[in-house]
Amino acid sequence: MGLQRGPQRKEKEWPIEGVIKISFPDEETAKIVYESVLYEHESVPYRRSRIEFLREGNTVIIRFLARDNSALRGTLNSYLRWMKVAINSAEL
């Protein structure tokens, strides 16, 4: 399952780490996007990456650890795609 307590790094096991912060025009939009993606975050198992998914005001934060570039790319693509769908749905 996606990481719930926050990434814990062991350098050899998780050599790739980073943070992506996406700011929205207002808190309400950030909340809609965050809550839309939260179910996926809590239910999708990842073996080669760990994600901490947060919202602070009008910013959604993705903190990640990954074992390799492919795991990183796949995990981030999933989160960014889910967020794009939520944004598009909120605009309707």
C-alpha cells in the first residue's frame, strides 16, 4: 500500500528521493484534488516506491522515495494523472 506514515529513507534501499509541490488558486480546489486522489493513494500497493501525500492550504505535496528510475516514473505518472483527472472534473 502507498506509504501512510511518511517516507523513511535507507540510502541503499531508496536511493531516489524528492518532493513535488503543486499550488492551486485557492484552498477549495486543492482540497477537491487532494480528496479525489486520496482514495487511490490509500488503496494502491507500491513495492518499489513510497509516497507521502499531503495538503497544506492551497498546496498539494507529494514526497517520494523510489528504488529506481522506472519506479519513480511510474509512481509519479500515476499521481499526476489522477490529479489531472480531478482538476478536469472540478472544472466541469
